[in-house]
Amino acid sequence: MPIVLDLVKVVNVYQQFVFPRLLDVAMQGELFSRYRRSLLADVSGDVLEIGFGTGLNLAHYPEAVQRIVTVDPNAGMNGLAQKRIEASGVTVDQRLLSGEALPMADQSFDSVVSTWTLCSIPKVEQALGEIQRVLRPGGRFFFIEHGLAADNPGLQRWQNRVNPIQNVLGDGCNLNRDMASLVRAVFPDTHVDQFYMERLPKFAGYMYRGIATK
Ligand SMILES: C[S@@+](CC[C@H](N)C(=O)[O-])C[C@H]1O[C@@H](n2cnc3c(N)ncnc32)[C@H](O)[C@@H]1O
């Protein structure tokens, strides 16, 4: 029993302390910033960001966006985001909760944003249903996500093999989700670009970038 408790403690320290710092370093920098900027350029109105992480999108919202609501279940991520929230001119209503069960009212947002988050949400279909529910008619879901390499069955086999390891090291991250099909199942009106992001290993670098309209 003590060994099990120790293991739980180690996992908690990794999730809440180590992983947020690793991610913060890995996902900042000009390459990721460029993709963040271009995705967020058309975000407008009342905005909800799912999987806020360490706040790396904040600097890239258009100036007209002065307030956002965010959700993320990892307190370690939320803590690291504080410095970016203070440095930005954006008011952030930061909620410590999961995307699968949003307490927000139906049709309360014009834009929902997710960047490299759908890979980590355990019940991703449920979270997409929640995103659809809280968007106003005509509202848009902006996303960039890594996932299943749609053009390469050989690589898909590797993604499936490596996925259990990625799940542990990446705090629930999955390499093998077909993001286009997942999003289209909830938002038939979805435009998606699929491509390999430069400088990333191919098994983690196949991207789905798109806008879904309710
Ligand atoms: C790879 S990080 C990306 C963080 C941020 N979106 C970015 O672009 O830097 C994935 C994020 O999803 C969050 N996450 C995990 N499970 C979640 C869930 N059920 N609902 C919402 N966010 C979740 C994690 O805590 C983490 O902050």
C-alpha cells in the first residue's frame, strides 16, 4: 500500500509540477507562435479557450479581444499561466475544470479556441459536444491539433504503437486521433487543413488546423 501511495505522489508531482514546465518550454518559441497568431487572427466576440495550459495563446489574440474565459483541469498549468495573464492586457476568467462538462450556458460564446488540447481530453466527443452547445448559432470553433497521420498508414501503425508511452509521458496525450473526423461529427460545416508542421518529428507533427462553424 505505501508503494502505491508513493507512486500516486510521484505521478501527481509529474502532472502538476514537471509536465507543465516541460510543456511551457517546448511550446513557446517562434514556430509555435506563428501558428498561434495565424489561427487566432479572426477570433472575435465572447471567447472561450479550452485547455488554456500556461497561457501561451494570450499574446496572440487580436487587440479587440479584451476578455476571455478559459478552462483547464491542471492547477499546475493554471499557476504557470499567471505571469502571462498579468503581462497581457486581457482579462482572463480562468476556471479549473475539464472541457467535458462546461458550466456555461447554451449559446454564450462567439468563438471557442483549442490549440493542441483535443489530444489530451479523455472524453473528446463529449467535449466537442459541449463546445457546440456553448457556441451561438454562426459561432466558430478555431482549432489546431496534432493527430493521426492521415496520409501515411505506416506512420499510423507507429503512432498506435507509441501511443501508450505518449499517454504516460504526455499526461494523457494521444498521438492517433483523427481530429478532422472527430470535429466533423459534431460540426458538419468544418474547414480543415492537414499538414506536417516543420521541425517536429513526424509521429507528433501531423496537424489539423481548422475552423468549424455552428
Ligand atoms: C499540450 S497542452 C496545450 C496547452 C495550450 N492549449 C497551448 O497551446 O499551449 C494540453 C492542455 O490540455 C489540458 N487538458 C487536459 N485534459 C483536459 C480536459 N479534460 N479538458 C480541458 N483541458 C484539458 C492540459 O491540462 C493542458 O493544459
